[in-house]
Amino acid sequence: MRLVIAECSVDYVGRLKAHLPRATRLLMVKNDGSVLIHSDGGSYKPLNWMSPPATMHVADREELARSTTFELEDDPDIQELWRVQAAKSDDYLLIRVYGVVGELSHDLGVDPGLIKDGVEADLQRLLAEQIEVLGSGYRLVRREYPTAIGPVDILARDSQGAAIAVELKRVGDIDGVEQLTRYLELLNRDPLLSPVKGIFAAQKIKPQARVLAEDRGIRCVSLDYDAMRGVDDVDSRLF
């Protein structure tokens, strides 16, 4: 993990374009290839980012001066130019670093992943035991299937034998869809699993999250927690 506090400007170029004007920000470079740009506000969400897999090239002042590739980068205040290129698309981040305030690098080692409690952990256990809730012929492969960026809640196989990655939430929002998308990008690089489909399962799924998931080919499943626990008699309901 590399943390750089720097005065910088940032441009995202690709399917959409976004610009962050010159200001002091935190640049986070992770070992998995992702790069995130944070400000001192806005909660935990980055202002912009590049998801893995990605490659980064850093051009210093000397390289900028002699290279024709960066001929438009003639601002004498630029000390470094970071280009973070997505591996699976033409999208890239261009970070112009005008000055570094501080920097820290540290190997965090292997993370054991998030240990969930409460309803979310119960949902995972119950769904693993009742995997047919997802569809006829489904079978469980493993709970907490490990990946380089954290464990997938459930890995299953459907009736055709296709791999299915399941992300579980109590309340499913856009962040959960993004999390599952990152897992799918990684899992689909494994020839023993690919192609891997995604299921976003939650007690309640927000409309925006449902739209985003379905747009990305991810199936949404609403889970009835009480029915799965056996404390709700579904057959006795009026509605």
C-alpha cells in the first residue's frame, strides 16, 4: 500500500470524462493495481478511482521534458505525471502531481477479510443451507470464497454447472453492486471458473442498485429472512 499526499489535478478519460482541479489530496495506490483519489471529506468514498486490473506509468519532470508522448504536458509546475491504464478498456486516469507533501509505503500482507455479524452473517449461513432459494438445481461450492481483494460471500453452481458469485447484504445499495462487479472481474480471469455470473441478494434492494446490477447483467434476488429462519409461516399470509 502506497499513500501519497500531494497537490494534484486528476482527469478520468474513457466511457465518461471527469476532472478534479488542482488541490491537495490523498493518492492511494494498492498492491492489486487500483488507484484511488481521496479528499478530506465526503466520507469513505474516493473522488475518483481506477479499479484493477490496471497498470501505472509515472513520468518525472526529466521524462516529460524529453518525451514526445507527453508533449502537451508543458506546465513547468508538474513534477510527475501518473497515467493509470485500465487493462480491459481504453479508460485511464491522468494524475498531474505538482508537489508531494508526504508519502508512506507499507506491505499490509494478506487480509483475512471482513468478519460479518448479525443478520448479514445469518443470511449467508441460511442461504448456504438453502441454496435452492436462488433457483432449482443450484448447489453450494463454498462460503467466503477467497480472492485477492477479499472473500466472495457464496460461490455456487447453477443447474447448468455455471459458476455463480453471490454478494449478500441486508440492504443492497450501489456500493454492494460495485463490490460484486470487482469480484466478477477478478473471478472471470480464472479459466477454471469463467464465465462467472453474479447474483446480488439482499433483504431489501434499493431501486438505483437494482438498475445498476441489471444493467451489468447481475441478477437481483430479494431474501425473506424470517421465512428462511422458519419463523414466518408463508402459507398463512393473507398478502
